[in-house]
Amino acid sequence: MHNAVPIVERMSWARQVLKQIEGRLTPENRIVILADQRYREQLMPELQQRYASVEVPMEGLEFGHQLAWLTQAHNTRTEHGVS
């Protein structure tokens, strides 16, 4: 089963992500979140408070559809020579 990670670990992950981006981004940066909803919920309040643009392109998609979306995005980038 995916997403069986306890909330304590997801909260720790979110703190780690926020720590890693601290000082590297400005409030004007566009943030694109590809994490699953259960991980996003730990990040979104802080990111929306700090940054002008926070996007979640896979919001509302079930897990299988998220994988298909990522595969399609990867294939499109590869076809256009972007790595």
C-alpha cells in the first residue's frame, strides 16, 4: 500500500524540505509540488505563506493517474531533448 508512512515521518520530511530550500529561493519563485497529497498537506501552508506562486499540477489525481502524468511529462521532456 502506498502512503502508509506515519504522519510523524511525513512531518519530518516536510521540515527537511523546508530547511533545504531555505535561503535558496525568493518569495517571487514559482514552486511546483509533485508530492502526493498526504505529503503536500505538511508543506502547503508554509509554502503558500512564503511564496507568491505554489502550483500542484497533479492535485486531485489518484495514485495511478499521478504515475501516468509523471510518465507523460517525462516522455514529453525527453522527446524535446530536455533532461
